[in-house]
Amino acid sequence: MIWYYVLKSVGPDGCHCKPFPPLSFINLGSQNNFIALDHSGIYAKKELYDWFVTEYPKHCKYKLDMGKSCGRFKNKMDDIPNDLMKQLLEKMSVQEWIRVYKAIIKK
């Protein structure tokens, strides 16, 4: 699994009430039957979640398989909505994720 996190020198000192691990942002993993993209901003920002759920059918012919922040793509590699995932990654910067995290998660 590839794990992208916010450096402590840039963002908050740790995640939730623990000083370690650093604040997670995006994870990308490959399992036996699917590829998973976990974007913390989808969980924390309803507008981003709503956008992703609305846009998904425009980019993929398969039903969306998603948890709170993790999309699971079980299809063939050619059927994975790469353009949509690229757009998702461009929708939230690290600085915006830090602001959202501090405002909503770390009250």
C-alpha cells in the first residue's frame, strides 16, 4: 500500500490524539480482488463525497463500491476510472486537507 501523509513540519503534530502516526491523506492499495483508493478528504468533506458519488457513474459502467472514504475498484485495469481519480486528487490540496482536519476532525 502506498501511503501519502502530511509531514509534521507542514501540518498538525500527529493524527487525532496520538503524536504518531502522521496525519494520513491518501492511500492507494492493491488487494487480491480489487484496487483501493482511500481519500481522507472524502470522509471529512461532504461536498467532496457528494461530487465523487455523482461523477462516478459518468466515468465507469460498474456500480460504485465504496466505504466512508475508500473506493474499491474490482474491475479490469482498463475499466478503472483513472480520469475521475485524477480529478479527485486535484480537488483537495494538502493545505485544504489540514484546514478541514483541524476544523472538523480535531475539535
